[in-house]
Amino acid sequence: MDESRQSSSSVGTALHNFVPPPALCGFLLLLALMFAVSYAIGTAAGPVAPGMHATSGGGSRGMEDMPGGGH
């Protein structure tokens, strides 16, 4: 019976040792917050150049898609 109590307390101690430090949690929270804010600002700002738009194909663009190309 003593062995079962010892093994359960060692599992609890091992779990307690795996808890990340508060500074790491704070850093990850700050990182996620900064990503969310920068994504929102980027979405609100729109494209960086005139005529930029998302492609539905996802592949590389050929010369026929470029202005003045594909003659």
C-alpha cells in the first residue's frame, strides 16, 4: 500500500515540475497578442502595392499573368 501512495505522489511531483515558469507564459501571451494586433493592422491597411490580390490557384505565376508578358 505504501508503494501506491509513493507512486501517486511522484506522478504529482513530476507534473508539478513540468509547469512552465510564469515569465515564459507571459512572453508567449505577449507574442500571441503582438501577432494578433499586427495581423489586424495588416488586414485593415490592405495590400502593399496597387493591383495586388490573392490568387486562388496557389501556384507560381506564369508570364501570361504578368503585365506586358506572354506576348
